Amino acid sequence: MANSGPLSDLSYRNYDSSPVAKGGRWKVIARNHIMRMFKLKSYWILMVLSGIHFLILAAATYFIDSFAGNMGGEKFAETFFGRIVWRDQFMSGFQVGHFLLMAILLLVGAGAIANDNRSNALLVYLSKPCTKRDYLFGKFAGIFSLFFTALAIPAAFFYFYGMMNYREHGFISDDPFMGVKILLALVLVSAYQASIILGISSLFNQGRLAGATYAGLYVMSGLFAGLPSVIGNANDVSAGVQQMLDKIHYLSIFGGCEAIYKTVLQTNGSFAMQDRSSEMLVARPEVWLLLLVTVVPVGLAWMAAIRKVRAVEVVK
């Protein structure tokens, strides 16, 4: 066997046949990762806490709808429900709970590849019968499924709660396709975040280092991307310049998620359940900016993962 150095790529040692059905090997990897994470109480606790916006809003709407009439507050209730933009509440749910959702992503994704690098598990995964494609897609599917579940369960709770109780307040009629849009937004945000943390995890040999790197990028990119908008507002710049500064807000991981929500839901958001024309809101990004802040980091993350995931052994 000819070798050009002390390390040899083992990816050529794949069986043509396997006890696992061809094309289904990634499912075994994904299922194993999902079942292991589902056993963690911290995952479920963080999920509930991350949906606090939906819980508070459900309690507030129930109280106002049920008791306002008895307390002589019919006009207040009518004004309250008239100002709610229902589809925006699902984006607000993410905005309120995004740090807890980041914690969930770190829990389920930071060590996905990094811990395998530390334990040299790639020697097993990428020998026989699993390919690099099976491994990477299986890890991605596991992280995606776990993060999507954390996003979807609180959102589904509020969606069905609103659908059953607030039809007369425009919950469905205001946007008949709201459910489909919300589902698409959750899928895209989950794929976006899962891809980035997968790429970061592939660069390290310890899940803690990968998690710290992702958390640092998440927080620092958000701070620096938000500074120009704050500075512009403080110095009373022209409307055109302020709009340009506001768009820099999307050049962060959080901003990319928000850009997806706003684009899919076709909204600029709501401030304190007021009209979407509030001057404090950042308008949704143009298509080119959306692609820049989402496709580029996802592409870089996958390039890193494909390059770094490699089984090697010492050859004497």
C-alpha cells in the first residue's frame, strides 16, 4: 500500500454492501443523536423557557378576552386585539427567546462533530460502511430535527390555541396562509442555524470550544451589527442613511434568523403590538441581502465541515 505521508485517508475503505439499507445510514446517525438528546432534561426545560413569549401572550389574551367584558373593558379588549398582528407574534417569540434557543443549539450541536474528533470516532464512522456524506447529513439531520422541535412545539401550541379561540379577532382571516409561512420560516431558520454550528463543530476537538466559538460569534456579531443603527439614531442622520445603517443589523447570526422570519412572513415586525409602521422597526431585507446573510455563512460552514471531516490513521 503506497502512502505519501504518516497519515492516510480512510474514506476509501467503504463496503459496497451494508447491513443498513443503502441510503439509510445517515438516518441511524441522526436517530442516535436525537434519542440521546431527548433524554436530557435540560433540553426540555430550555424548550419550555424559550417559549415564554407564547405563554405570556396566551395568558394575557385569555385574561383580556374572558374578563374584560365583566370589568367594563369591552373597548379596551377591542383595541388590544385590533392592534395585534398575529403573524408577528411568532417572530417575536423567537426574538424574546433567542438566547435560550442559542443554548439549545449549543447543547445539541456544539459537540456533534467536535466530540467525535476528540474520541477518534471518525475512524469508526467513516470506515465501513458509512461515507462522509452519510455522516455529515446524519449529524445535520439530528441537529436540525432537535432545533426545529424546540422552535415548533411552543409555536404550534400558540398557533392552535389562537386558531381555536381568536378566529373572531382575525387570527386566521388576517393571513389564511400564516400556518404554512410559519412552518417554512421554522424549517429555514433551523437549517440555517444547524448548518453554521455543524461547520464550527467540525473545526474543533472539544465541544466546549466549539460552543464557546459559536456563542461568541452569535453575541459579538449581533452587537457589532446593531451599533451602526444605534449610532445613526443618536445622531439624527437622514432617513436614507438611517435605512442603510439599519440593514447592517442583518449581518449577524441573529440578524440572519430575523431576516428569514421577516421575508417569509412578509412583515417588518411589530413594536409592542402596534402598527408595523413604527419608526423603531427595521424593514425586512431585500432578496440580495437575505441571500448574503444566510447562503454565504451556510456555504462556508458546509465547506469547512466537508474539508475537516476526514478519518485518518497513523501508517507505519
